[in-house]
Amino acid sequence: MIIPKIYNHVSITYSIKVKEQDKPKMEKAVQLSQEKYCGVNAMFKAFATVIYAIKYIS
């Protein structure tokens, strides 16, 4: 067992409630967060595979 544990795969799920017409805007916002603005995501990408998904809730 390796201590401390090192992450090599990270999965992020955004659970979001928006109107149907706002979904494209939300998808763009999440994409920008993942690719440009989230420092934690940038740090994790240096040592792990990061995937994300958007789950629309009612």
C-alpha cells in the first residue's frame, strides 16, 4: 500500500438545474472551467487523467 495515495484518475460530475434553452451556455461554462479557469483541475491534470460529465437535474 502506497501512502500517501496518489490519484491517477479523477471523475467530476456537475449536477446542474437549468432551463432547456440555457444548456448550451452551461456546457460552454463547464468547458471553460475545465480548460481555462479551474486551478485545481490544472493541477490534477499534471498527474492524473481528468474526465467530467454534466448531469442535468429536474
